[in-house]
Amino acid sequence: MKILIISGFLGAGKTTFIKELIRRTGKEIVVMENEFGSAALDSGAVSQSGIEVLEFMEGCVCCTMKDSFVNSVLTVSATLGPEYLVIEPTGAAELGSVTASLKKLCYGNISLAKPIAVVSPAGFAAGSESAVYHDQIRNAPIVVLSKTENSGREELDWLCGKIREINPEAEIVTEHYTRKPDEWWDGLFGSEHTPAARIALKARPESLEEYTIKGKSVSNIAVLVELLRAMLWGYCGNVVRAKGEIICGGEPVRFDVAEGMFSIAGIVMLSGGQQCVFIGAGLNRGRIEASFG
């Protein structure tokens, strides 16, 4: 079983990258997601691709779940026996800890491909001082730039320079990954990775909390827009990520908040069961709750 880790900070676009990986390789893949919180929405998007998803909700794979995470990987290998396993850790996970946990499993038919870090220009600018962000880039042999549609050459050159300062040996993919040839995608599973001895970071991950709301709705789109803007402006605390599928004015919609931006889109059905999750520090739960009916 070849294991490929797709890491990246909150909102970097890991799930979208995994969906493209599935489409381009055409391989039978099991996807293991580690969600921060009790509401799992991204798994619905991946599962719609016909791929089996195993979710682990109890905590971060690099900390409270380390032992059960390793056992879960062994269980996947023994019971499902997939040729390829893709692991998507939470954006708050240290990639160094994840690879260190998997290193002990790399024997026999289990091996580790080169981990990938998905990085967006906006996300890096917002989290460049984060110890977690540095750890993810430092421990990723391959760094894929995402959400670069609105970035100029000067901004991308600056970002590549900053990434080089953190990880001089990384392969940085600057062109949009959808334009990469099939050979490149197939090669992601063909690579071999031996984690180096890891030096523990002195700075620990930021203390993030999670707030989940289920079975709620908003009266109209204006109320939802007002709430999402309030999050960006800091009125709901330091919200680093939010996503949800709710009824808005009688119609199902999905919203996302990440990297100083928000999006709202109509959907055909509620794959996540009308729920929202908010991740951040010092969340103003009363302000958030007041927006829902």
C-alpha cells in the first residue's frame, strides 16, 4: 500500500487537489480524512467521486490521535487492502508529526510517497508566521501552489522565494496543477519518501477551537452575507475557516470562509445534513448563533 499525504493550511484547497488527483490517475484510492471538529463536509465532495472516505473526527492526527491514527492506517491496510491510500490531515496538523507517525509502518507492503503541501498565496500571506505552516512546508518534498488565478508573476516569485527560505530542496509547482501532464500525476504515487529525523518545533500550533451548528437556517441571502462579512472583519472572533451547508431563504446553499474571502453557492442537495462548522480562536458564539433561525 502506497501512502500519499496531502497537507496544507486551512482553506488551501486540499480536497480540490485530491479530486483532481483521483480524476487524473484513475486509480482505486482510499481517502482518509482527519477533520477538525464534528461536522464533516469535505468528505461528501470527495465521496461523490466514487471514492471511499474514512473520517477521523476525534482530534488531530499529529497529537491526540497519534496512536489511534497509526492503528487506523493498519486497519485500512488489513481490511480494505487498497493499493493507494491518500491521507488528508487537518490544516492545523504538523506534517512532520504525521510523517513521523507513519514512518514506523513503512515495511513490507506499506511505503510512503513524497508528501505534498498545498499552498495558496493568500493563505501564506495570512499565516506565514505560523509554526504549523512552516512545519508543513519544511517537511514537504513537493509544494503545489493553488488558487493562483489572480496572482501576478511578481507575487508568485515572492512566494517561491519565501518557500525556498523554509525548504530549499522542495519541488515547487508554480503552474496550475490542472495543466500538469498525466505522467506527473502518476509519478506522485511512484515516488519514495524516507522521513528525516525531525526536530521538534518550540512553538506549538495555535490554540484553535471548533463550533458546530446543526439543523439551522437563515431567512435570506442578505443575512448570510452579513454573517460572513462579520467573520472577515473579526466581529465573530479570529475565524480562520468556516464552511457549511444550510437552508437559505428556502433553498440549500453551501458557504466557505478562508483566507480573507467567502463564497456562497447553490447546491442541489445537502450532502452534509444541514450543518456548519467554524474554526478559530476566541470565537464569538453568541454573534454566530444569533444569525441563524
